[in-house]
Amino acid sequence: MSEVLEKVQSTKQTESDAMEGKYLTFMLASEGYGLEIRHVTEIIGIQSVTNVPDMPEHVKGVVNLRGKVIPVIDVRLRFHLSEREYDERTCIVVVDVDDRSVGLVVDKVSEVIDIPLSDIEPPPMSGSSSSRYIQGMGKIGEQVTILLDIDRFIRDEDLSEAECAAEAV
């Protein structure tokens, strides 16, 4: 029995090590963003979102994903970017942090890339409230990708309201 447990733990550690430094990249407006792949459970096309009254503007509502109702956040609006019509490239990236699932609406998913820790700079100092969600700036060749601190983003006080609304639906 202990051999099986050791093998399972070893497999989990190998999977975790394999995801180290991997980021799902996506576009918002004309900027590239990324989040750690270990938090991504799936990517789905935009679908009908049920509006929930009295939510912050960036909480678009909830979706039913295979029987599980999850809140949906428009990342553009969370970062105070201009709203735009959803199109065929718009996606919902479903993330899971501490068993809390949330859908993040992004303009377009790009790819999964490796960014070594040595290529990540600290975020610029800013007085903006949105800057608290930035983990760092990933250097990819000549490009810079804004890396989100999804743990902090998900734990935001606004999401607890959305989760309560999701449970009520």
C-alpha cells in the first residue's frame, strides 16, 4: 500500500514539475497576458452568461458548465479596459484555485509557452488597483507578457459575492 502511495505522490510531483514555468498566454486589447497553466482546467468558447443582479460591472454573471455553476469575470473590465463585443475568438478560460472555479473572459487565447524564472521581472510600481493582480513581466524574445497573479485575482473580495450568487442560481 505504501508503495502505491509513494508512486501517486511521485507522479503528482512529476506533473507539477512539468507545469513549472508554463503559462497560457492570451490577448486583452493589444497586449499579451499569461497565467500559470497549473490553474487552467479548460478553455471554452464564449457562451450564454446568466446575468446576476447587483454584481460589479466586471462580473458578467454565471454559466452552467456540465452541471456546475461558475462565476464569469470579464478580465478586460476588471482591468478598466474598454468593453468590446464578444466574437468567435472570445474565450472563457476556466481556472481553479483552491477548489474555486471561475471563468475568465479573454479576447483570444494564444498558446502555452515556457518562461523560465530568470526571464520574469517584477511588475512595475504603479498606484493602480489593477497592478496588484500582476505577478511579473515575462520576457519572451523582444516581447513582454504581463503575468497575472491568478491566486490574488481569484481571492478578490468581489468574487465571493459572485460565488454566493452562483450558489443561489
